[in-house]
Amino acid sequence: MEKLPVFGISPDKFKPLPAGIKETIKSTRQGETYWQDARRRLKQNKLAMLGLYTIIFIILLAIFGPVFSPYSYSDQFLDKQGLGPCKEFWFGTDTLGRDLFVRVLYGARISLAVGFVASLINLTVGVIYGGIAGLAGGKVDNIMMRIVDIFYSIPLILYVILLMVLIGPGLKSIFIALGLVYWMDMARIVRAQVLSLKEQEFVMAARVLGADSKRILFRHLIPNCIGPIIITISMNIPMAIFTEAFLSFLGLGVAVPMASWGVLASDALPAIRSYPHILFFPAMAISITMLAFNFLGDGLRDALDPRLRK
Amino acid sequence: MNREEILVEVSHLKKYFASRPGFFRKRQTVVKAVDDVSFQIHRGETLGLVGESGCGKTTVGRTIIRLYPATAGKIVYAGLDITNFTEKQMFPLRKKIQMIFQDPYASLNARMTVGDIIGEPLDIHGIAAGRQRKEMIMELLNKVGLSPEHASRYPHEFSGGQRQRIGIARAMAVEPEFIICDEPLSALDVSIQAQVVNLLEDLQSKLGLTYLFIAHDLSMVKHISNRIGVMYLGKLVELASSNDLYQNPLHPYTRALLSAIPVPDPDTADQKQRIILEGDVPSPINPPEGCRFRTRCRHARTGCGESTPEMKEVEPGHFVACYLAHDGYSG
Ligand SMILES: Nc1ncnc2c1ncn2[C@@H]1O[C@H](COP(=O)(O)OP(=O)(O)OP(=O)(O)O)[C@@H](O)[C@H]1O
Ligand SMILES: [Mg+2]
């Protein structure tokens, strides 16, 4: 049979490859890694990227903003009380004549510190607790998760009030209260992941090789939970930030003259009729931060967990 | 090498999985995944284990290697009764007994590089570190037909066959003497299957390995196995040398399995009668009384339902658990 030219190229243009080369070509197939794939999907999500840039912007402002500001958060200008936004004071001043802009920036620092503490507790206590419960399974798992259920059923506000009495108001009791609460979601999620992952063959393989539980947990199981872990953190950070603002607003959190967003909003209330801008700016800061984290969180969830996409 | 030396002896092995009673189901159900299975594996041989999906092959393998605790029975490895060994007691044996898994996609940790996957056994058993570890990884990659630069890649960059080679390299890293191959071919293309079989045979002849080779159809195990065991619903129904099993299958189930293998020659294919099994495999929660195969057996008689046929040596080295075969198909 005569050989037909393929797409107008005559067959004698083709030469067989030496055997070695063929194998290399086959093996250099470079798939997208999980992370490359996730990053690409995240970049396609406009809202998530907007959220990410906003968060970066807020972090930079919180760190460097107060350094460049001529005022400190407690400086009072008694002749300039309740000023509206102007060139000198971008966000105006409050009823005591303090620059609102620098106070909102300080509030961002507190909010970010709260978010940082929440994610730290998530990552350590939550991940390890959930991992151990899932890996151990059976009775141990049952007891550990019932403990979580009990903690879960106690309202946060109760912890806070108890801590107020014991330690007194302030950032410290807020951190402790958050610490008591913000690991449980993570523990539940990691446990569920680990329960299903540990039946997989790569974990069996590790056990057949003689790996101990610690190795299996930290080398095999937790690294394979990274997606859900990141998603949970990105959802928990804004919740923690909001909780702090809310508690401070109620007067159960950071005390004056420190300026958390919640404190700023609560301070603005008595004079809300005459100086509405004093409430507006901290409220705006809270809203923007919440939105940014939620956009990013949603985007991360879609990017890291392809099954959840519609 | 002494062919007669028994390396692994499994006697009356049972593995039941109990499902906990649920909210609606008050009664506890028990899956009899492996129910009274006995066989021996000689040093240096390959014992094939075949049977339909769900008949308990994987469970046999995982119970032998102590991934599952046995419900009853005994597992003796090289004269050591390992049935109730603790994880600590098992540790030295982890270097001797290894496993190759069914699913090349699930059996490699996606978050580790190939080098770390193959290097893990070296770390766990303190076999090598630093430069020596690196060299050993390269050597292992070489042994299974991959190249050294693959060590820094992640598993997803490889094809199924290549991944199975990585799994083999990982098992070989501890220089085991006995390897349980749990359907290592079933997820691969036919062309790749041959390559992997050749690799396994190669390693066996070079290193004198002993294999328990699990597969779900007979055609695949035929030329790699010295002897073959056929499982049905948690029980071993026939055990013979591969030739005997092919030339003279005695259990009706084995006959049905053999008749399902396609024959390349159309003339013999015409003569060959396909035995088509009727009905589904009964549930291992509620297996039939007596002989488990009787619900699908063309030769079933009244006696088959009364008691469970034992494995009997009807010819030298040829065991079968079927009343008809015990009687020589006369009755
Ligand atoms: N961990 C487990 N818990 C409960 N039941 C199980 C478990 N593992 C296996 N089984 C049940 O035991 C029976 C035998 O399963 P097994 O995986 O050993 O079959 P197999 O012969 O390897 O099948 P396949 O060819 O599909 O791999 C099945 O009915 C299965 O549902
Ligand atoms: Mg199986």
C-alpha cells in the first residue's frame, strides 16, 4: 500500500526517534500542579483578587500609616473637636479632638492582630486536635469530638464576661476568648478530612513501611488537608475580626484610649446626630475589611476545591 | 533456593468487618470479607490470587501485612506467628514484607516529591541519609526504569504506569523478601501491564523475591504465577499449580472464570463453550448456607446447601472445595 502524505507532508520527512529520546519525551509531560492550577483559578476571580489587594493595602496602611502620620492616636486638639473631613484631618476629628484617620489605622492594627491570633490558633490547636481525633478514630475520636461539642454549645459572650471578671477588660481577654473558640471549626473540618484520607492507599503504604502516627499525621495527612485548612482560616479571620469589633462596641473589649474599630464606633454613638462622620469611618473600615476577606475566602474556596464549583 | 521452604502460612484466616448499629438499623451487620482461608506460600514462588471484585482478595493481603487485625486464624511468617504482633513487634518485619497497591493514583502522596516518596522508607528505617540517601534513590529509580531527574517531580506529572513503577521502587527500597501485589495492573493499559509484569518478574529473578499476586482475572496471573488460588465470596475454592488449574479446573467457578478468557484463535474459540454465570454475587453480609457458590452453580445438588465443602487435595497439589469435584463429578 502506498503511504499517503499526512497533511501535505510526505512520509519520508519523518524519521524514527532513537529509543532513549522517546522515553524522555513521554516523561517530561508537565502537568499543572495543584497550586499552579489554584493560582490560575484565583486570578480569574476578579472579586477575590480585589479582596486580596484590599487586604494587602489594609495591612500596609496598618503597619506604616501611623508611622507617617503627624498625630498619635491619643493626641488631643481641644480647639478642633468634631471636625469634619478636611485637608488637615482626612477623616476629621472626634468629639475629643483626636485625629480619626490615625485612630482608624490603629484600629486596623488591632483587627489584624486579632485575625492573626485567630489564624494561629486555628493552625496549631485546631489542625492538630482535629488531626489526632481523625487519625485515632473510634473511642478517642468520639470523646474528643464530644468535648468540642460541649465547648461549641457555650456562647462566646459567656467566656468574655467570665474573662472580664477574672482578668479585666482588654486585648488580652479578647485574645483568650478567641483562643477558646476559634479552633473548633478547624478541628471539625480537619478531622473529617483525615477520617476519609486515612483510608487511602498512600496512608496504607506509609503504615506498611513502618511509619509511626506522628509521621503519618504530619507528613501525609495534614499536607493533604491544606486546601480546606486555608479555606477555613480565610473564613475564620473575618469572623474573629468582627467578633472583636462587636465585643468592643459593647464595651467588653479593648478599653479607651486604645482605638479598636468597635470602640471607635461605640464612642461615636452619643454624638451621632451632630457628628455622623465619626461613626461612618470606623464602620466603613469594618465593612470593607469584612467584604475583602469574604471575597478572598470565597475565591480561595472555589480555587482550592474544584468540586465545589458549580 | 529451597522451593519447599514455607515463607508464609495462613491458616483458617477470618476477617469480619462489623458495621456499627446505626440510628435506624438496630442490628449490627457483619461483612464476612474473608471467611476461613488457608494457604501457604513457598519462598521464591509467586502465588496468584484471583476472584471477582469484592470477594476479599485485598482484605486477605491487608490482613497478612497487618493493616487489619485478623478476626480469627493464624498468620505465620518465616516461622514467626505474627497474628497478634504489636506495631512495635512488626517494625523489623516491615522491611521484609512490602506491598504494591491497586490504585497508582491513590497510593502516592500527592504532596511529596518522587524522591521523598522513595526516600521515606530509607528515613523510617534509618537505612541511609544525606548523599547516600540521594544515591540510593537514584539507584532505585534506575532499577524500575525511571530516570534520576524524576526525583524532584511530583506524582501527578507521571502516567499510571510510571506511578506504579514509583510504587514498586518505594517497596523495593527496604529490600524486602516478600511482596504483596494487590492488583498492580488493574488500573493500567494493556500495553503498560506487560511492562510492569516484566519489571516485577525481572526483580523477582534477580532478588529471589516471593510474591502474593492478586488479580481479578485469570489471564493476567497465569504466566506470572507458579500456583494460583481462586477465591469466591471470602473463601478459597480452588488452589493448584497454574498449569493444573488451566488444564484441569475442578471447581465449577474456576471453569466459569476460565471460559470467560477470550481466545485469540477463532477455531478453538468456537469449540470453547462459554459458561455464563447467572445472577449476581450474593452479599457477603448474608452468604448462602453450605457451599457459597451453589446459588450460581449449574451442578448444585441438595447436599451442597447442607454443609460447607472443605478444601480437599484431590490430586497431588491440587486442592478444591466442591462436593462434586471431591466425588469426581460422578454423582
Ligand atoms: N474497611 C472495610 N470496612 C467494611 N467492609 C469492608 C472493608 N474493606 C472491605 N470491605 C468489604 O469486604 C468485602 C471484600 O472486599 P475486598 O476489598 O477485600 O475485595 P476485593 O476482592 O479486593 O475486590 P476488588 O477486586 O474490587 O479490589 C467487600 O464486600 C467489601 O465491601
Ligand atoms: Mg481489591
